[in-house]
Amino acid sequence: MYGAFENALAEAVAGGRIAGAVALVADRDGVTYQHAAGKRSLGGQAAMDAATVFWIASMTKALVSVAALQLVERGKLSLDGDLSDLLPDLKGLEVLEGIGADGRPMLRPAQGAVTLRQLLTHTSGFGYGFTSPELAAYGQTPGAANPNSGTRAGHRQPLLFDPGKGWIYGIGIDWAGIAIEAASGQRLDAFLADSLFAPLGMTDTSFALSAHQQGRKAGMHARSKDGALTPMLFGLPTDPEVLSGGGGLSSTAGDYGRFLRMLLNGGELEGKRVLSAVSIAELGQVQTGDQRAGGWTSAMPHLSRDVDLYPGMRTGWGLATMITPEPSPDGRSAGGLAWAGLGNTYYWADPAAGKAGLLLTQLLPFGDPEVLALFARLERCAYGIA
């Protein structure tokens, strides 16, 4: 059934087009397929296997979004209330209107307050430098804090539009993580461990890896313009002031597969409920109206290619993931949930069909055509499409 995928993966590894990958497919009851090929690092000896640990980058977002919704259910957070009472840093926000001739940012007061719903759906106005040339330019202006530094100051960046008046992929879920800490009284890692990872049996998902996990970690690679891969040094800030709710976690295929199975099962897994069926239903509804969500023109080609995963489809954003509102050409039902991580890690969850899957690699830039073709092949095999 998966022969076409395994052959394509083997050819990609043999040709040096990827170092290696781990794939997993599951239904509501358990894992139905798992396969690994290649090495954890190009030129290394350790083979990719089910125990390999990956930086999952923005696949962190769905986990932290679910954690935020847990606090909404407990009455600790509101989806539509002004968050600045809880997070004073969100008072007095400004909108970036460009960079002046003097090299300084042109800013104006933002109209309206940031809400949790906006943070979760990328409609708050917070962006990333790689999704916005304006924000990338702002990062080079005098006094601008480094958004990748792991500091609170680095997250106090200007908005790209008034809250609720647009869509751009950005640091909103980092702010949602900060809100979780303020509302729960726990550090983000502790809250996730207690409220999500422990109930779901996700024992290999964390912000800070143990020595044993470090020994199982896949190495990062860079793809050059000629298509060749080169191992690269890569790491996140150690002991950061702000744990990145938008991209700081590492995990394994098996762990993340358990999270996806929870989504397929309406908020529970193996008798442990982490989110109500009502919240899961809202999570799976497009929150961005007619606005197309889920793509960008890259401002930093070394980090991300231009991204449009479903050309011609009006993709939207829910409370945790991108939503494909129409059936996909690879077999997924309308209303499917999906997203990815910067290091070319990808997943989908199809509640209507009770099927989910993921493909994990480690290379930059994001949106790698080789990996996307493999992901599509995996999904087609999962649905029995030749």
C-alpha cells in the first residue's frame, strides 16, 4: 500500500536529496503505518528511526493553541476579551507603516485591542520577519530587538495592521504562550507537561532536551541553490526568557501522532480528555472568513521559500491549524486540519475520515519541493490513491 512512498523516499535518500525522514500514519485507534529511511544527519552513522527527535518548529503552535483553549474552558482566558489587562505589554501597540528615508520606522497607534482569538488565528497583526519584508526591514532599524533572541523585548514588535484587520503568519502564538503563563501561574513548559503531554502520553516532547534526547536528535541541513544539502549548525536560545509557544518544541513522530489522534477522537485519547468536543468542533471551523490564510511571499529565502501549499483553494485558519475547506487532491476530506514546521516537518488530521499523518525531516529553507512531494505521496498512499 505504501510502496510508492517508500520507493520515492529511498530514491531521495540515495540521491542525496534528503538526509532522511520519518513518516507515520494513524487512525482513531492507533498507528497504522510507520517508516523511517536515511540517516539522522548527512554523513553520520545514526539511522533515522522511530525514536529520532526533531525540532518541530511551528508544529508547536497547534499544541500551545490547544493549551490556550483548555484555559478558555476553565474560565482563565477569554477568546474575545482585551488581553492587555492580563498582558500590559499589549497596551499601546503601534502599527508599522514603513521605513522612512531617514532609516527609522514610521509608526502609528493601533486601533483596537488584541484578543486571544486573533493571536490563535494570525489576525492580530503580529508577523514574522520572513513573512513580511516590512518587518524584516524594521528588524534592521536602530533599537529594534532581535525577535529570535528569546527575550520579552524581542516580542514587543509593531503590528503590521490593526488587530483583526488582516492575516499574516507571525508570533501570535508566542504571545498566546505568554498569556497561558499569566493566566495559569505556571511556566509554559510546566503547563503543557501537566495539562497536555502527560494525559496524552507524550513523553518525548519538550522545550529543553535531556542528554538522552540530544543523542537521538536529527541534524539540520541547508539546501543550496543547486539543490545540494549541507549539514548546518542550528540551535535555539538556551534558557530563554520567553519559551516559544510558536516554535520552540522538539518531539518524535510517535508523540505527535498521539496528539493528532486526540484531534481525530474529538478531544480525548485512550480515555483521557484534554479538550471538550465543543472546543474541538470550534477549533476545526474556519475563523478567518473569506480571507485566504496559510501562505506568504518570503522575505528571507534562506529560511523559507514562497509558500502556497494549496494553490486555487481558499484555505482558512482555525483556532489551532490551517483548514482545507475543500477535499484535497491527495485524498483528505473537506475540513481537514494541517500545518507544518520551518525545518520541513508536515502533518495533517482528517476528522471526517478518521485519518492523520506526518512526515518529519530537518532542512532549510521551508517549503522544500522534494519534501512536499514526499508528503503528498505519503498522503495519497494513506488514502489508497495511486
